[in-house]
Amino acid sequence: MRSRPVLAVALGLLLLVAGCGDQHRNVRPAAAPAPTTTAPEPAHTPSPRPVPTTKPKPRLRPKPKTLPAGLRKATGVRAVALTFDDGPDPTWTPRVLNQLRANKVKATFCVVGTQVRKHPELVARIVREGHQLCNHSWHHDVDLGRRPVADIRADLVRTNQAITKAVPGAKVPFYRQPGGRWTPEVVQVAKELGMRSLHWTVDPQDWAKPTSGVISGRIKSASRPGAVVLMHDGGGDRSRTLSAVPQVIGDLKRRFGIAPPR
């Protein structure tokens, strides 16, 4: 009789062990999370900015206080010279030429190289109608005479080349310094290039655009035998200069005659 309880206890232990075993077999270990490693971003190193390598501009000579020797300020005869600066201009130069032709008058045109390059046909007309040419620098550099001699020469040569390209064989007997800021250096370079330095004796300041009556009145009162008159056919609105030209021509022809400088 005692063997039955013992048997029952043994059977219970066996079932308990078997159940525990099944329970452990059905439990799967949780998968380990994948490592979340993020590669560090490379450090941003800004690229160095380029250092400008511009050459320092050459130092200019001091501004001239007096006019140098060697300037041409008279025609050499009784007649007065009319000179027109800063062209050729497509609006004003043809109109000035028309007035000169109508009055049978010859003038001197001091041309700027950049304008010559733009309007070579006007340079050709100036020469074709018997007027004189004068080099007035490449781009009207008032400080050209204060620059290194090599720069002065290059500027004048470049302008002459543009003129002869427009009119092969054209003569350029004169050079005029923009603003009248002459220096001995620019006079000498012009001379070496076969050009005389042409200044003026009468400046009506038409560049300031006074009325045509003021322009003609200033020229009339200041002109003397052999005078060189400065006017402009370029560099801006020259309508008032154009309006003054007939009165100027009439007065100067009657008193002195008009002829280009020699």
C-alpha cells in the first residue's frame, strides 16, 4: 500500500521536469539589437581665399604748375585756327563738318582713340574733306602726362595706329594733351613720334554748356591774330557749340581769316 503514494510522487516529479523542459525549449532568446554606429562626418575645412596679386599702380608725377616749353599756341600766320576736341561723335561731328564745308573753312580735329575705333568712317570723312588730325590720347586721360614715359608712348602710339587703321596713310601732325595738363615728358614723347604739341589761346569753355551767344561772344572778345580756338565736337551734348559755330566763323573770317595751324 505504501508503494502507491511513492509512485504517484515520482510520476508528478517526472511530469514537472518534462513541462519545464518544453517551456525552456519554446522560449527563444531575444535578438541583440544591431549596433547603431554612425560614421563621424569629416571636419569641414574652408578653402583659402585667393590672395589678389594686382601690381601697385605707378606713382604719378606731381601736377604741373606751369606750361612746359615746346607748345604750339599760334597758327604762325594772321589767320585763326578752329580746333574741335573729343570726337569723332556720330551726332555732332557730321554737323560740324557740314557747317565747315558750307563756309569753306578747314579746321583741326583732335580725336580720341576709343572714338576713332568706334567711328572710323568719320575720321575718313574728316581727312577726305581736307581737315587736319590731332592725336588727343586713347581715352582722354587728363593725367597721361604724369604717367611713366613708356605708358605715354604706348597711349599715343595706340591712338595713331587706330587713326591710320581708319585712314591708311593719314597724317597726324599734332598732339593735344587732355585738360591741357602738359608735362615736359608728354611733349617730348609726342615730338619723338613726329607730332607737335598743340595748345590753345582761346577757350570759351563750351564744355560747360553755356549758351551759344556766350560761346561766340567769348571767342570774339579773346581772339587775336594767329589765335588757336578750342571747341568740342564730342564728349556730350554739343548743340550749343554747334549753334555758335556759324557766328564764330563769320566773325573770325571777317577779322582774321581761318586756317589750320602750321
